[in-house]
Amino acid sequence: MSRRGDTHRVMRWLWTSRRADARLARLALLPVSGLWRVAVGARRTAYRQGWLPVHDLPLPSVAVGNLTVGGSGKTPIAIWIARHYVARGLRPGILLRGYGGDETLVHQHSVPEAVVVADPDRAAGAERALARGADVLVLDDAYQRLDVHRDLNVLVMSAETTRAVRWPLPAGPWRESWDALDRADAVVVTRKRATAEAARTLAGTLAERVRAPIAIAHLGLGTLEGLVSGTRRPASILAGKRVVAASGIADPDAFVAQTKATGAAVQVATWKDHHDYRDEDVAWLAHAARRADHVVITQKDAVKLRDRWPAAVPEPLVALLDLSWEKGGERFAAVLDAVVTPVDRL
């Protein structure tokens, strides 16, 4: 019982393998990567020189993003930031482009107090969030959005990216070169399956390049939530169980590794990122749920399956990533607090 998408496997081979065939493939893509880098540089210059307009936003704003494609943990960081502002008595407006629809639903489920606006035009989305009562803006996946001013630019870098070649797309996973570190006002190094030492090493390397505060966050699988019931249980209940780890995300390897770390006997089923689950996919997962002890899925997949799950079939368990700060968490919170003026709530 297994199902696996080919795209992620090919990208992992291309971007991380040191084999001769992967190196030759990367070399063949270098001309395209060169064009990508020229285009990115030209775009950045156009905004810097004022040839393209940069719009002001109506509220204090924090942008969160990364330098690589997929899987860095930027959405969990954006959720943590939004929850931080909620704890301060503020109503965050979460802005995102809304590609695939799943991330919009993840934010709505994770931060129900927030105003979530999906709009490719972040300036227009900001006005909508303001009209709906937002006090502060959190822009998810917006490090490369140079068309809007922001008060704080948070760069998220995954410790897992140290395994990848440092080449631009498509020969490598990098949207921008490390020169883009100059735009960071704060850096968060995340790790899922990488070791704490790998995260510290990356943070040390970044500290030589940027003056911004650098924090380290561990995104671990500590809690499971019933897809339909919402009942929460510790991930330790998977130990010794037969588990199907099913996902349609950018970095399924980290999810699988975290599930295996619970002590479960894991079978893997993956689809492409932002997969639109068809009826036959739901039927396949329902069949897997009857045969295995548990089906475990990600939050990104749960929002697409919650209203479609057969009532007579045992519900999947949704993996909730617990964020714990291993370095610099208090300083990062202070940087976020500096963005907004304290608001008293009676």
C-alpha cells in the first residue's frame, strides 16, 4: 500500500544528489538558471531605482518569506507571529496570495481570531483587512514582494537546505542568492528533521553575513488532532502502530521523518504540493484508514479533506507542528513588539 508523486523525488535528486548524473543535469540547466538570476536582479534593481512603484500599507506590517522554494516552515512562523499579536490583544490580518486555497484555510483554522485575506495584490488585500478590523498585518510568503513597503522583513531559512546545492532555479532551489540577506530585519532558522547542530551551524554562518537578530526554531511533531472530532492526543500514541503518512506538500520527507520518529511503522503516500484531492484519492485514503492503525496527514491536507471524509471510516490524525524556540525566541518577540504601538483592551 503506497503511492508517491514523482515531482518531489526528481527535485530532491536534482538539488541534493552528488551523483554524476545529477551534476550533469544541473549543468544542463545552468543557462536557464542564469536567465532566472538576471531576471531577479533586474526586477530588484527596478524597484530599488523607483522604476516600478512600491505601495505603502495602511497598517504596521510584518512580511515572512524564504529564499528557497517550499518547505522552509514560513507558514508555521507566520501563524506563530499572528498568534503572538493575538496574545497582545491585537487582531492580525494575514495576507497571502491564496494559491491552491489550502494555505488560506490553514490560517483560518489555526488563527480563528485573525482576518485572513487571499489576494495576489497585497496592497488591495491590506485595505480589505483594515476594513474588516485588522490592527497589524502579517504577509505570508512575501519576502520577494518588493511592491509593498513593510515594517519588518522576516527571512525564514531551513536547516535542511544545507543539503541542497546553492544554485538558482531551476538547477537549484534558490529563488534568490544570499545577497538578498541584506533585506532581512530578522532571521529565523527552522529545523524539522535536521539536527540542532546543523541549525546552529547555519545560524553561525548567517551571523557572519547579517546584522539582524537570528533565532532558531524547532518544528516538531508533538500533537495529533482528529480530522473530524478535533480531539487532540500526543504523537507518542503512534509508537509501534502501523501508520500511513499521507501528504501533498512541498517537503514530504520532513513530514515522513517526523512521523517515523514517533516509533511508528510508516508507509508513505505523497502527492504533489497543493494537490486537489479527487474522489478516488479520498477513497484510497479511506481504504488505507481501514487497513492501518492510523492515517496521519498534514494541516495543509486536512483543510481539503475535513468536509469530505466518510463518516463510517476511522478519522485521520492531523499532525500539528509544535514550535519551540531553541535560540533567540525572546529577542524575536521583542522585534515583533517594536512594530506595533501597544493597544489597551478593556
